Amino acid sequence: MIPSVRTRILERLTPWLVPAAILLGWQAAASTGLVSTRFMPAPSGVVAAGWQAARSGELWSNLSISFARAAVGFLIGGGIGFALGLANGLSRLSERLTDTTLQMIRNIPHLSLIPLVILWFGIDEGAKLFLVAIGVFFPVYANTLHGIRSVDPQLVEMGRVYGMSPATLFRRVVLPGALPSIFVGLRYALGIMWLTLIVAETISASSGLGYMAMQAREFMLVDVVVLAIVIYAGLGKAADAVTRLLERRFLAWNPAYRNA
Amino acid sequence: MLATALRVPEDAQTRDPKPREVAASRAPARAAPPSATGIGVTLRDLRKDFDGHTVIEGLDLHIPAGQFVAVVGRSGCGKSTLLRLILGLEQASAGRIALETRAVRTPPKRIMFQEPRLLPWARVVDNVAVGLGEGGSRAERRARAEAALAEVGLSEKAGNWPATLSGGQRQRVALARALVSRPGLLALDEPLGALDALTRIDMQAMIERIWRAQGFTAILVTHDVAEAVAMADRILVVEAGRIALDVAVDVPRPRRRGDADLAALEGRILDHLLSERAPS
């Protein structure tokens, strides 16, 4: 039987029930004075702070700066990770040459490089881009390599027997076969991207969301601090939604993703 | 009656100690139907080693263009290696492989594997088009792929993902992919081994019908003797890297399942295979 419109709306709403309940409880606790708004502003206070920051343009400029840093850092680190993942997945020589080195570097928590990075780059853009790039590099690299490695060798043999040139073989067999794994790397990388950027902006920046939050802390503007945290949550959700959209578009052939 | 139906070339009946000397006398078991599109295969003193271990040794064989040959044997006897050598998927350690055709442009060689090996990320029709190689316009490729799909009775599945097909349907798509380029030689490496009994019989009939219509040379590797007897003009029993038995199946087509002559031939080949177990 086809589910009725009401059932479908209910199904859509279910995931949001818990967040809504928390918000309501929070608002009630703040309004009744159970929780001091000096430490935890009411949701309405956060919305008001957001409205004010949006009207002054401060929110947009900080948001766009953070977004640009995230995107550029991601493109650099993800691009290099993807290229090296491909190279090492396809060429034994390349792998033997670089993989051991990369695995050694991988075990260093990239945020532990912050003091060094500040020494090298100061608190310029370079520092943030470098950290984000290093952070996203490894998940993209490792999953691209794994994806290429795990392409079904029977399909590769079929492609060869049917006369595919190396370029066609890569485009039609190897890359599509590695794509599910590459998407896993992409999701990890997007999470690490925000995490790294926020930490970097909190520690050393003169603009961006992290900077906005740190400055608000100095003036005891708790509502702005919470606003920044809520925006992080929203950005994370947005990044995840984009990946899901891409997965549904590019992995439609895979029954595991068709109705995801 | 049996005697005429199941004629065996003299030299193939016993394992001969000096295969090179009898090579010339190993002529085709009977006159093959003339084929303009098929590829003829001649092997001379073929040998193949893997890591110092000899899989095929001193093998001589002629397959006339257009013949349907079944190769049977125990696991590890070298029958799949023989197929891969003929296709050029493996390099021979010694000996010569000659392919000849009467066609002006050499038709391609194609293989059907035991697994369908379809690209899961390509629609059924695009999977079939893989068999066309790289040339041709989009529209032309699509038209030819659709024609090949129609031949295996799967026109309505052209836009499906392979994951939505049954095992038998996937193997039919693989057959369409192998046939879409009008091959001169079709190698079948136990392509029906994973299918259920009824689907197998349907597929056997389909392959036989298309083979009769197109006239390619077919080499079927199988360990199902009944399948070999039902489909082939000629059956080769491979044993320890040599051809131990070379039998013509002179039973007219279309063949009926359970035919007495076929059953008798099947019994004889099985006896031969089973007797290999106890070397005297």
C-alpha cells in the first residue's frame, strides 16, 4: 500500500522531534531562570544575536571568510591526496617511493603542528590553509588508494580482454570502482576540514567564525558564542547533505546508495 | 548406428607418447560446415609453464573455422589455460598458435567468463556496448548494442542497472556483449556453471541458436559432459596438458535431450575421465 501523505510527513518529522524537544526544554529553563543566561542564553537570545549579526553584515563576512578558507584548504589538501592516492594505487613504483613516508606523517596529529605552523606562517591565511590541507589530505589519500586497490580484478581483466586502452580502462572501470571508497574519504575529510578550521581560527585569526566566537567570549557575549557553535553544526550538516547528494548521483548503480 | 555416430579418430583414442609425429594426421574429425566469418585455430607443439610447473605440453590441435568444440577435463588439467592461450591472454612458453580467417577484416575474438563481469555502474545497454571496443558514433553503438540485446531477449532491460537482473539475465547480457562485435571466435569459459539447471538448458539452446546463425568458431570449456555432448560438434578430453581423446559428435541438430546416442557418448567420455583417476 502507498503510505498516506500524513504518514510520510510524520516520517520526515521524526528525526527532528528530539532536537525540537531539547530546544523547547532549553527555552523553558532559561525563561524560568533555572539556568542563568549569563552562562547559557535562551534559544531566542541566540536567534536574536544571529539576527543582529546578520543585519550588521558581520556574520556574512566572517562566514564567507571561513567558508573560503575551508574550500581552498580542502581543494589543495584533497587534490594532492586524491592525486597521490591515484598515483600510488596505479603505480607500484610511486607507492614504494612515497607510501612509507606518508604513513609516518599520518601518525602525527595534524593539530600538534600548530605551534610550528604559527612560527612558519605567523597568523596569516597560510597557516590556516596549511592546517586544513594537511587535515583533509590523509582521509582522501588513504581512501582513494584503498578504493583503487579494491577494484575487482576480474572487471579489469574483462576490460583488457575487450580491448580497452589504459585511459578508457581507468575512466570506465578503475575510477567508478574506486568511487564508493573515495566518497567515504570525502565525508571524513569534510568533517576534519571544519574541525581544523575552527581550531585554527580560535587560536590565531583576525576574522572568521572562530575569531567571532573568541572575540565574543572576551566581551562575555555568550549568545554569540553559542550562535557560532550552532552555525558549525549547520555547516557540518550542509557538507554531509552535499556528499549524500553526490553519492546518490554518482553511486545510483549501487543498491546500497539508491535509497539512502 | 552408434558406430557411425560416434566416430573417433584413430590416433586420439590412446594417449600417444610422441605427439609431434602424429600431429599431421590429427585432421578435423569431419568436414566442418564452411564458415566465412569463423576463425580457424591451429596449435603446434604448444607448451605452457607456470613457475617451472608444466601445465600444457606438446599439444597439437586444429580447429576448423566455424566448428563448435567442447573441451572437457578434470579440474587443473589445463583446459582453461588452453583457452587463455588461444585468446592471447597468456603467452605460450613454446610452440606456435596460428589463427586464420577467410574474412577480409579479421573479426575479433571474444570470451564469456564464468562470472558475468558486467560493470555495475553502467546500464545494461552500455555494458553491451563495451563489446564494441572504442570506435563508432554514440547512436550507432547504441543501435548495435540494442540489436544484440534483442538477440538474447533482453530488449526491455536495456536501461536497467545490472544489480537489478537475475543471474541468468546477467549472463545473457554478458553473451550479448561478447556477440555484439560479431566475433570470429567465441571462447566460453564455463559460462553456465553458476546457473540453475533450467536456466542452463535455456542458455545452451540460445548459444547454439546464435552460433548456427552467425557461424563463429566456438570453444566451450566445461566440466559438464552432458553440456558438451549436447552442444558441440567435437569433444576434446584434456588430460595432464594433452589431448587424450578427440571425439566427433555426429548427431544432427537440433538435438533432443535424453537422445540415446548422446547418452552413450556421454557415458563413454565420463568413463574415460573417471578411469584417469587410477593410472595403471
